Amino acid sequence: MASRKLLFLPRTGLATDILSQRAREVLVSLGDVVWNETDCDPTPEALADQLPDAWGVVTSWGSPAFTPALLAQAPNLRIVGHAAGSVKHLMPKEGYDRGIIVLSAAAVIADAVAEYTLWAMLNMQRNLTRFWALMKDARAWGYGEGGFGNELYYKRVGIVGASLVGRRVIKLLQPFGCDVVVYDPYLSLAECEALQVRRVSLEELFSISDIVSVHAPTTPETRAMIGPEHFAALQDGALFINTARAWVVDQAAMIATLRTGRIRAVLDVFDQEPLAEDAPLRDMDNVFLTPHISGHTTESRARLVEAIADDMQCFVAGKPLRLAVSWDRLKIMA
């Protein structure tokens, strides 16, 4: 047991949020854990000194990526678990070719993003933010000029990307009886049937949906794939939600359409973050903004290392892994 060395790289300030007592206990049960006891992310040079006899590594936001040079210092490395979001940057193909297992806790974050997305739909459909402003800021009582709002029930919802988040949103929408249509070139007809959705083109999705929610990954193919023609096709009063990445949206086209007041939006991601103080989106009453927090809750952050530790425990026991990411899958992930 002592010969199985496990490196825990997250800095102490981050570990306070993401390392639960249970996760700590599971990691300790796996072998000899070397904790990062500083509030600094390790440099590649410092990591290289620790890697020669390391069996596993737990990484998170701020941890250095595994370059071929670092892998050359890690002959015994078997598994790397990323207690954060995307693992696209983490492991080069040389690591996959060596059979190193890469785990991603993105599924934990996906639960929180899906919950946020459902809330965004409900909030905007019912105009709850406007009513809040009437009650708190205007000290008013009544419906105002915006009417009662609308239900989510039985609306047609377009999901752009049947990703980890997209599939969770689809599941959350089932009790509302929504007609869910999906654009995802990698989604098979069999998967559509299992998800109880219809696969359509991106153009059709925008033209027929009451609500469009973006959950597509950042890949060369998705760069600004949602353009002026798609926003022009949206129905008056449609709701556009983006909790994925600004990368997939032509920002100028989105802003131009929002300026007309013809559609509404909930945006959690932006081309430049933090969002500039003078950004035009800040002055639009038909846009609800949040600072890239859809995936962050107290509970989701506390589960990140737990999920990684549990899968590492399964790896040791020879059981199936839930969080393993293959090289082929990595290419189409967010």
C-alpha cells in the first residue's frame, strides 16, 4: 500500500472547497498521498521532481498539464483524475498511448449547469426577474406592462449539443412535456429514441424552438457556428440560453438581435471574462447575466474530488469506471 504514491496537486485554498473529508479518506485508503500544503499551484518543474514514483495524480484548476517531457519523468503513472471541468488540455496523446487512465469530474459540474439551465427557463418564462424588480426597485404591485409570463409546459425546446449537460437538461425537461429537438451531428437515431427527442438541423432548431439552450463543446468545428442567420430565424419572444462557451456563438450577431428587443437571453459565458464594465449586454433589460457560475455550487464543488477518488478506488478494485475519458471521446468533448 505504501508503495502506491498519489499526488494531490490542488492548492490549499482550492482544496478547502473541493476536498471533502470523505474524499480525503478514500484517497488515503488508496496509498501514500503527497498533499500540496501550499496555496500555490505546482510548477511543471516542481511536479517533475515528484513524478518518478507516482502511481496517480489528482489535478484541478491551476494544475500544470502533462507534457511529453513530464510524462518521461513518470514511468509508473497509471491514472490521473481531474477534479475540475475540461480535460482537453491535461493529457497529450503520448499519455493515452501509454495506457494512462484520465478521469474527468465534468459530470459533477454538469449536474449543476443543467439545474441552472432549467431555472433559467422557468425564471425567464415567468418574467420573475421583472416582477422582482417591480417589487424591490419600483416598490410597485401588479403585473406591469410585460403581462403574466408563460409556462415551460409543452414548449418546444431546442438543445444544441447532446453533451453531458445537454442530456441532463433533456432529462429535467421530461416532466414538463416539452417537445425537445436536438442538433448534434454525433447523436445517433438510436440515442434520439432513448432520449425521446428529435434530431434536426441547426437551422430548423432555431426556426421552430420557443427556447434554445446551447451545450455544444469548444472544437474547431463549433467556432461561431451559431451566426446571424440563426438569430434571424428565432421567433419573436424566443429565449436563448448559453451556459456552454461563447466560442460557439457569433457574439456580434447575438448582440445585434438582442438590441432589437425581439428575443430574450440568459448568458453565463462571454468572449472576454470578466465581462467589461461597459459591455452593451449589461444595459439590456431583455438579457439576464451571470458571471460564469452555472456549474459552481457549494455541493458540486464538494463532490469533485469525491467523484475522482471513488473512480480511482474502482480502478484499484478492477471495477468499471464512470469518469474515464478516451482519446476519441476527448476530441468531441467540451
